[in-house]
Amino acid sequence: MIAAHEDRQTIWGAQHLMDTTFNPLLIPTAENADMPRVGRLASAALPDAPVLTVVIPALNEEDSIGSTIQRCLDARERICRVGRVSDLDIIVVSDGSTDRTASIAQSYAARESSVRVIVFEKNRGYGAAIKEGFAQGRGQLLAFLDADGTCDPNYFGELCDVIQTERAAVALGSRMQPGNQMPRLRRIGNVLYALLLGSLSGKAITDTASGMRVVRRDSLASLYPLPDGLHFTPAMSARAVMSDQAIVEVPMAYAERVGESKLHVLRDGMRFLFAIRDAVLLYQPSRLFGVLAVLATLCGILWSSYPVEFYLRFQRLEEWMIYRLLLAGFLFDAAFCLVCAGVLADRVLSLVYRRRDSSFIAALLDRVLDRKRLVYLAALCAVVAVVLVWPGLIQYVSTGHVTLHWSRPLVAVSLLQIALFSCVYSVLQKIVDLWSGQISYASRQHR
């Protein structure tokens, strides 16, 4: 037994795997003829082929853990041949199981040198179990597989093949195929998450929460930190997509799970949503701010359209329209604030990450909302606001009363808010520029 982190863990089985020699020719057989093909199939395990570590996180899965391990062992030859890997390393992580999960897995480790078992005395979470397996595995390619019997380990062959062919960071098995036995509510949730992530990243991904995937070990530095809970998988997908790392999908079969699901639709669904939000804020915050700004602008236009149309027709406004215009003014100010926040967030992020080429809109906004232009915009808004209410100011000084129509001060206040936002963001941009200069100087001094 060895100690790791705060909980005691037990390692079972040998630390090395058996050498296996394969036929140099791929000969179709009845056993493998119906398996899907992705890319070219390797003819043999090359001497420099990577090792694949498969982590199986398990919490009270005594009904399925044995069959899951055995299916991995049975698929080993095919995974190595099709996936062009030299060896297979299977690590089962019992995440605080209170049933026979650990003992069943240990019985396999006792007779199979390619199987090891890590035992957490207390439950630490699905993601924590996978990360511990990754840390203790020896493979250059890292994979994980749910212990509930829903996924076929044979698909690791296709996943390993495509991740090497496409030089991707992550290859995941997509469960969103017709005929798969995914519960309807979970399927709908996956579709919604995929649409959300796709709309924010501009990239298509069908299954953000797939529990079967292969990851390059050298990609972990860009993907970590990842959460310990069940939202580990959507967080990984979101981080890979938003940080411009290549992620590929392989269609795969998906069966009904054995035993009771550990997933709580509402609680874990919200965690999935927050994982996507955090990835967007970490890598491309301007996209999230931009989406909110567009929504605020559209709502402002919709809410103010009738008063504007009424004024153009009759050259006057009804008293009740003040409420519509107040809300419209707030929405337009909010949209401007969000756009400026997105530009500023990208500039702050550039101090930490080397940014890819910006989109046309992002580059345009960065130029338009430059610090000096914001100062000019603030001055212009302030001048227009004063012009709008100047007759009322003169009247108030002269008579102590104001008869100016309420629409003028309403627009003036909105313009003054934009002027204030512009000044604040201009100062913040100056602070970021000063930070950038300081960081550049420190970097040159340490070379």
C-alpha cells in the first residue's frame, strides 16, 4: 500500500504489462468485420508506438465492473492492432465504493499483470478518480471508460487511430447515434449543451459529456485544471474547444447501463453548464460578453421600436412611453458595457495566454474601442447630453421651473452613462497596458 494525496490508496497488480506480438497483416474475420473503421488500420504494433492507459472510475459498480474489465482484456489485441499502440495499461479506481467493486477488480489484478486497482477509502469524485489514474498510468495516450457497461472498449482502437492520424488533443466516442440506448432526457440535455458550446466556440461537437475518450498526455497541461465531479467530461470538452485544441469524434454504440445511474439530472446538469461557462470565460470571454450584448441590443430595439415609430408619425410621445424608453435606455447602455467588458477581458487574457488570430469582429471592436477613442466617445456623449438639456438648464436658472419634455433628459442621462463607462474602460485599458509593459520587461530580464 502507498499513500497518495489525503486518502489512502491501494495499488494492486504488477507495474509492467505483458508483451504481445501481433500478425503484421489485418485479416478481416467474423469477429471484427462489423466494427467501425476510422482512418487507416495499422498492420502491426510499431516499436515506437505509444502505450495506452485506460482508467475505469467506479463507484459501487459490483454488478458491472467485472464484465467491463474482461471486455477491456478481450479487446486488447484489437485495440493495439487497430489503434497502433504497443501495449495496454488498465487502471481501475474504486472511488470510495462500499460494495464489492474493489474486491472484484482486485481479483482480476491478481491474475492479470495488465490490470491495477487504486482504492480511495472515501469518495472523491468521478473526475478525481480519472485524474489519479492518469497520474499513475504509464501511457503516452490516456483514456477512460465508464464502469457501467454502456460503452464497448473495442472503440478505443478507432479512437487511438484517429487521435494519432489527426494529431488531435482529444478523441471522444459520440453516443448521439440513432438507435443508441441513451435516456431521452439525457439525450436532450447533451444536444442543448452541444448547441450552447457550438454557438460560443463556432465549432461543432455532438457529445460534450461522453464517458469514453482518449487524450494525449502532453495535452493535459493545457486542459488542466479540471473538476473532480461528474462535470469533468464537459469541462474537458469545453476547454479543448475554447482553447483551439483539436478534438475529434468517433461515432460509437451505447448500451443501457447496468445498475443505478450516479448522475443527477438537475444538479449535474447545472454543473455541466457552469463548466462550459468557465471554459468560455477562461479562453474566449469576449464571445460570452458579445452574445449577451447582442441579446441586450435586440431587446432594446424591440422595446423601443413602437415609441420611435409613433414619434416619427406624430412628432410627439405619449406619457406612458417613458417606461418603455427607460428600459430601452438601460438595455442599450448594458450592451455597450458588455462589449467594452469583452474587449477588456480579451486584453487581460492576452497577458496570460498567447492568443490565436482574432476574428474580424473582435479585431474591429478592439480598434474601435481603443483607449483614446473611448475618451473621444465620452466627450462626444457628454457634449450631446448637455446640448439636449441646455434649454431646460437655462430655464431652470432663470425661472426655477422646467417645462422641457421628459424625453430629452432621459436620452441625456443614457448618454452620460455611456460617457462614464467609456472613461472607466479607458482607465482600465491603460492599467492593462501598464501591466503588459511590466510583464514584457520582467520577461526580458529573465532571459
